[in-house]
Amino acid sequence: MENKIFNEFLSSGNTTISNLLIKNYRKLRMTEKDLIIYLNLLMFSQQGIQFPRAALMADHTGYSEEEVYNTIQNLIKIGIIDLKTVIENHQQRDIYDLTPVFERINTLLEQNENHNQHQKLLTDTQELFKKIEVEFGRPISPIEQEQVHQWIDDDHFSLKLIDLALREAVLNQAYSLKYMDRILISWEKSNIKTADQLQERRKKLGY
């Protein structure tokens, strides 16, 4: 009996699914029912059945045919799958394209990455404000904060380069953003926007 069950496990095969889908299905606006139906579509697809009947899906999932149909329509609506018509041997047939989900996941990951980068920039900018205040020995005004944001957002100076401009100002005992601005402008005229570019230029000049 145990051998029979074991052999049935082996003969039933496996369905391969990306862990990214399992981790992010909620963020993709999928319900548990959506996920189960998608997994069944994926299972059939990997078996060569690209357009399984709703009755067959219902038999596998325990959902009614209407639930299966409505869930598939929702998966199409939210961009997880697509319904396509292909021509094979001069005949048309419908298939479920299961690949749109990967584009959705890619977009989701890019959004998360952009959000994380934005949050890091905000944190690093706040740290820069604190460093300026320590070096200047006073709080910086909202106008001065706006000046720093302008260097970052409009002039596209890196935070490291602004920090180096702060060091230059402190070494020259010039505790003002106007002095830092003159330093940054002089570097900009030499096509320097990052700390690495400044370091490379200094190497060439021998200091």
C-alpha cells in the first residue's frame, strides 16, 4: 500500500513556481483563491494543457465552475494572466498566457527598490543636515535646507561630494552654505558631480 502511494507521488509529477510569486501574491492584489487557480493553470500548462476546461479546474480545486470562471476573469483583469488566440496547423485555439505575472512582479520589485532608495536618500540627507549643524555650530535654516535639496535634486550633486565641500569649507573656516556653493560650482565647471570624479581629478593633478 505504501509503495503504491509512493509511486503515485512520483508519477504525479511536480509543478515549478517562482518563490517571488508566493512571497508577493498579496501585493499583486491576488487572493488565496486567485493563487490556487493560478497554480492549477500553471500545473496544467506544464503538462501541455494551456486551456483547461472549467469543469476540470473545478474538479481539481473544489470550486464551482462559476467560481473558476470568475477567478480566471479576475486574473486577466489584474494582469496576472492573459487570454490569447494562437494559430496552429491553420486552426485557431485559445490559450492562457501565464507570463504577464512576471512583468507585474518586475514592476513591483522596481517600485520597492525605488522606494527603498528614496527612503535611504531622505535618511542620508537628514544625516547631512546634522553634520552641517555640528560643523557650523548652529542649526541650519529652512532656506539652507532647501539649498541642500537643490544641490541634490536640481544640480544632481552626490551627497558624498556635498560632504567633501563641507570639509573644504570647514578647513578654510568658512562656515556658510554660500562658500560650499562656490566650491560645488567650481567643481561643476570641471565636470565633477561625484566624489569619485573629484578623487580622479585630484589624482591627475597630483594632490
